[in-house]
Amino acid sequence: MQSSNPVLNRSSAFAPGQGQAYPGAAPYGQPGQYGQPGQYGGAGMPPQQYQGAPANSRPMTLDDVIVKTSITLGVVVAAAAVSWNVVPDRLVTPVFLAGALLAFALAMVLSFSRKINPALVIVYAAAEGVFLGIFSKFIAGYVGSSDVIVQAVLATMVTFALTLATYKYFAIKVTPRFTKMVMIGTMAFAGVILINFVASLLGFHTGIGGFGAMGLLFAAIGVGLAVFNLILDFDMVEQGVRAGAPQQEAWRAAFGLTVTLVWLYVNLLRILAILRGSN
């Protein structure tokens, strides 16, 4: 099964398994007892055949995904709080860069790993938290108030809830074409951000990562892409549960949702900071 998130394509998510399918689960590409097709050909790729969890493992449930996601987000918040309060001013820049680079590297490893590693997911969440804590503290200093952090967190929660409600209420169907379009847009956006980051290190400033009109535009685009990626994540979880994916795959779903929510929070925080301006 294929899905997408703001940083990368989780192309190995819910990879073909071994063993017997659980009741109600059907291989992707074949109809299941729920009346829904099991086919999912994300990113224009042919649908994979998934046969459910191994015989010695129970299938993943929605509760598994909720619990694992709560754990990863809890680690992100805890690491963010520590980096906000503990990292001395003289180490802010190197710790910020170390957290960002480590989180990116681990995200790449986790995204293309056939078997998900829960320990790496936790380390990723910790590294992401270190990055977020320092970034959030910088934004709070820029606007002259930590209230903007609370506003960004609330905005992230509301956006998540509204996207989930829209996905369920309107029964949004995630088609291969939709997935491909979101992936192309996401990867193009991520590429621009990466190039801009490298350029800024070399002394070239385009305004994309700044707090002007260009920064506001790209932050808004980032929020839109994050919302679309949330829809892909919801669909990935729903299909994984329906197909009887192994319980361990709940960690992959938690990782994907964490990446998307972090992306959403960062861009919402930037929008709020730009609209409020510096103190």
C-alpha cells in the first residue's frame, strides 16, 4: 500500500505480508466482505497484494494506531519542552540543526524500511521534538509572546479534527490520481524548502523561509498540503485495519501521522507569527 506525507512517500507501508488473512480482510486488489475494494494503487503504481497479518500475530486495530500515535506525539511534546527549557543559548543553533537533520535522516530510513522499527520511531519523535522546541521558542521570541504557541497547537488540533470529520462525513475516496497529485505537490514543495535551506546557509535569502509575503504564501501552501496528506494518512489507516495489517504496522501509521501533524503545526505557527509580526 502506498501513501504520502509532507516529507516523503511511505512506499513500503503495509508491504505484502505472509500468513493467513483475518476474517473480513481481503488482499489489496480484491473485494472484501465490507463491500469495499481492497485495491490501492497509490502514486500511479499497480496495487499490491496484501494477505493480512501473520498467523502468529493479531491484526492492527484503530485503537492500536491511536495508542501508538499518542505515544509518539507525547515524546515529541516532552522533547520539545526539554529543549525549550534546557538548551543554553550558545548551543541553540547546533542543537537545532542536529535535531532537524537527525529527524530527517530517521524519517528517510523509516519511510523506506520494509519492517517498521518502533525504537527508531521513538528516536525520530524525540529528535523532532528537539527541533520543534527550539523553533517554537524562536517564534515566541519573535512575536514577543508564548501565546502564539498555544494558538498554533489549538489550530493544529482543530484542523486535524475538521479534516477527519470531513473525510468521514463526506466519505472521501482516495484515488490513485488524487494520491499522485498530492505526492507530486508534496515532494516538489519539500524540494523547494530543502533548496532554500541550503541556499540560506550559503548566504542567499529568497524569502520563502522568512516572515514576509513570500513566507506567508509558502506556509499557506504547506498547510494545504498537510491537510491533503492527512486524508491520505486516514485512508492508509482505514485500509490497513480493513485488510488485517499486522499489529506492528500501527507504529508506521503513528509515524506517518506524526510527520504530517508536525508539518501542519510548523506551518500554522509560521502563519500566526507572520500575521502578528515581530514585537
